[in-house]
Amino acid sequence: MTLVPPCSPGSLLGDKAELKRLSGIVVDWMRWMLGNMADVALSMHMDRTVVRYENGYDVVLRDAPAVIVAHARKENRVAPTAFNIALTYLELASTTMGMGACWAGYFNAAATTFPPMKEALALPMDHQAFGSMMVGYPKYRYQRMPSRNEPKITWRL
């Protein structure tokens, strides 16, 4: 696992074996959630996600070759907004480089709440994850833009 130094706003993880291990930790978190907070877990379809993972499908990181974990000091009040903006730009910019990006919601939820995941990420003790995104090359490419209805806009000055 390669971590960008703690002073940077994010960490890049790109080792396939490590990503598989981290996906497994997320599934362990889901199992814990199903046993301890079943209503929440079921509302997030964790039961189905665990079954699919056990059947050989990486439904956590979707076999992405890399995941970016944006982290900062826990008490940093601007971090949630700053990282939402930064990761949104990353998602948009990735397509200009022939890549794709997708928010890693389950992964980030485990990174913020599950001690084994916090330990696995080895973030500094005073840091927390504020967002995670899978990055890779898309399996499919769009050949054309989908058709859109003409917008109906009323301008008032």
C-alpha cells in the first residue's frame, strides 16, 4: 500500500492484493452492521452486497485498479466541503484523461467508522477519511451523447 505523506490531502492505494484485502474489510464491516444495526444495514442492501461478494463479485471496489482516500485532521471544519468539491472535480476530470471515477461510499463509511479499516489504512491518528473514490479505466465507452429534451427556462430580470 502506498500512502501519500500525511501533509497531502489524499492517499492513493493501487496494489491489487491490498485493494482486495480492503474490500474484504468493508464486507466484514457490513457483517458487523447486519449483526448490530440490522435496520440500517438492510436499508443499505448490505445483505445482498455480502452475498454477492461471497459469490466472487467485488461489489465494494468493483475491481478498480486504484482508490483514492481523501483524509485530513478530524477537527478540520472545511475538510468535508473541500473534499466533496475536490473529489467531484476528480470525477469530472477523469473522463478527460480517458479514465473513470466512482464514489466509494461503502468503502468510505467503513473507513470512518470501522476500527479494522482505520488500522488498515494507517492514516495518522488525528486524521479521518472524508471521501473515497475508485479510479480506473471504463469497461464501456459512450459513442454518442444521449438525446435530451430541450430545456424550458424562464428568465426573470
